[in-house]
Amino acid sequence: MDIFSRFLPRRWWAKLLVGMLIFLVIATASALIERQRGGSHGREEVEAAVGEADRTDPDWRWDALNAKRTQPPEGRNGADLIRPIANAAPKEWGKRLLGPEWNAERDVPANIRYPQELIDEVKAECEAAKDAIAIARTMKDRPTGQRAIRLETDAISTKLPDTQDTRVVVNLLRWDVVLAVESADANRAGDSLGAMLATSRSLGSEPFLISQLVRIACRTITTRQLEWALAQGTLPEAKLQELQLAIADDAEEPLLLHGLRGERAAMDVLLANLLSGAVDPGAWREVGDVHQGVVGRVGWWWYRGWRLHGDRARMLASFNTFIERAKLPVEEQASDPAAFKDPEFDDEHRIYKLIFPSVQRVSQSWWRSVAETRCTVVGVACERFRMKHGRWPESTAALVPEFLPAVPLDPFDKRPLRFKRLDDGLVIYSVGQDRADDGGDLRRIERPEGKDEGFRLWDVKERRKSKE
């Protein structure tokens, strides 16, 4: 008698094995039916989400989207110069300018002169990069840009080296503005500021949110460097008018919309390739090794048939909603703090949760940028008014129509931007993300909760002062 027969007769073991086999067959069949049911439901959801995208944005797919992007005139594509400029600059150029000397001066008001030791450092750095800076100055004649993007099959690993190099070019020009002001070359300062703005614009409608965040960052550097230049002296009226018009045009570019449309198209390519098997999830470091081995492979096969269509549908549906909101005027977007609240994710649709970006944070950066850029436009108009009349305007209404076609609205409360006369100048400001008027508090380092966005101007006698 074997060991099994001690507990149950052989006929009962046979019945038990048959029962277990029947159970496994039923369980497997039920699981396969559930997988098929989940996949079928997901495909229906995808069809609905694709139909909505087709209805509201017919050219939303990656190839069509990129084919429709506006191309600059021949020989005037700013994107073509970014890599040559970056290659002409010494490797890791400017790191010392971002070190202790610079950081120690960050909280000093813009109308205070830089210490001589910092200026000497800037001269040395700019001398080492003089060839790159010479090319960078020509960016002013290339006010737009586009570059072709080769999308990888998994979208996420797509390389954007020229996009990141845009920051290098902007910083080269930023310090060229400093040296131009130091040498009292106001025309060169104005031209380099125009080149900085053109450099940010070289990113055009590049179809990634990170690209548009880089463009926003470069534009912010430009407008604040213009604020610094006017705190140190004056610029020619003709240069100011050029800058004002260019910045006003740039302020209304729908950068958030560009980024969202591109992300939707790219993520749909990724999910379509995951569904077809063209992309192996093992290529993602974020996923780890859960797909490895027999169990992992079976698990991925199961998930791909059961939930991945649903991931694609939810991703498309979320982007469709955000993109329609991003088509609204920016003040309609920003006046509702919850307009771009990130989706609520569940544990069943893990890929959707993994790949969907934080639209809320990007939208907030975009709104702040629009507010500050619009304030810059009004600030430059105020400076031009002062140059003509020898005094500041009494209100922004005095700028219309000679210096402004109309006073721009504050994106955060839909009212005209605020104007405040100070003891030593004035400030044009937006109430900012907290939507509370804090009297033009523009502290940019501490970034307190009660902080406005804006542009600061100093009286001429208060400009270019030595640090006490």
C-alpha cells in the first residue's frame, strides 16, 4: 500500500484529480473569458476616445501633427543654430557663473550693480566662448524655429539634446547682455535680448511638455534679464519697441496646447506599440523586472489583453479633456484653479498611471509665465512712455493706444494687470497663483505663498547703484 492509500482509497484520489482538472479548466476558461471581456470593453472605450479626438482635432496623430507644424522661412530657422552654438561653447560653460559669486547676488535688487569680481569672471567666461556668442547674437534674425523629432517606438526614450542646449544659448546671451550694459553698449544689449527671445522661440511648437517647459524657462530668463537691463540703465526706444512687440506676440503663443497635443500623440504611439508587441515593457527601467521569467511574461500577456486597451482609452480621454480646456483663452483656463487637476488613477490601469504627466504642474508654470510676460509688455510700454514724456504714466490707461493697443488681462482673475507707483519706481503685476493681491510682492527666491507675478521698473536716478 502506498502512502496515498493510507488516507484515501485510490478511487477517491482519481476523483480528486479529475475534480482539480475540471476546476482548472473552468477557472482558465473563466479567466480567458474575463480577459476577452475586459479587452473588448477597452477596445470600445478606445474607439470612443479616438472618435472624440478625430472630431475635435483631426490632425492629432503623430505624423499628421508634425506635418502641420509651421516651418520657418528658408535660412531663418533658429533651431538650426542651437547645436552649432552649443558646440562652439567650451564644455560645461558658465558653471562658475552659477556658483557662489552668482548665488550670493541673487537676493540683491536688480538696480544694484554686480561686484567687480563677478564682472571679471563674466569677461573671462565670455572671452572663452566668444565664437559661440558671436553666432548666438545672430539669433535675433531668426525669430522662429522648428526641428524634426524622431520619435522612438516607446516614445519615452526619444532624445532631445538640442532642446536642452537651448538653455546654454540663452545663458550665453544673458551674460553678453551684462557685458554690453557694463560697456554702455545699449544697442548690443537690446540686440542680445532680442536674440534671447528668439532662442526661446526656436523651440516653436515642439510636441512635448518638457520642450515647452524649456521654452517657458528661457523666456523667463529673457524677460528678467530685460528687467535687469532697465534697472541698470536705458535701452534705445526703437529696440524697446521691437522687444515689446515680439514679447507681446510670444506671450499669447499657446505653449501648453502645443505640449499637450504632442504628448497625446506620442503616448498613443507608445500604447499602440505596447498592444502590438512592438515595444517590450522590459525596456522601461520604471517597470523593473516584473515582466521577466515565465510568471512575468504570462502576467504581461494577461495585462495586455485585459487592461491595456483601457489604459489607452483613459489616456486619450484625459488628454482630450485637457486639450479642449487648453484651447480656451488663458484667462479662462487660469481663473479656475481646478481646471487642470491631474486625473485620479486606480490600481487596475497601471500603465496609464505610470506614463501620464503632471498636467497640473505644467499648466501652473504656463499661467505664471503668461502673467509675467504680459506684465513685461506693459512694463516696457511704461518705460517708453517715460522716455517720451519724462515721467511715469499715472495708470496703464495712459498707455493706450499710443504705447499699447489695450491693457492685457491678468490670467488669474480676468482683470487688467495692476499698476503701482513706488517710492523709487513702479511695478506692473498679476495677483499670481494664490489669486490674492499682495501689492506687487515679486519675491522670486523665497517664493512665499502671497507672491505676485510682475515686472519692476526703477526711477532713472535709482538705477545702477552701488551696493552699500
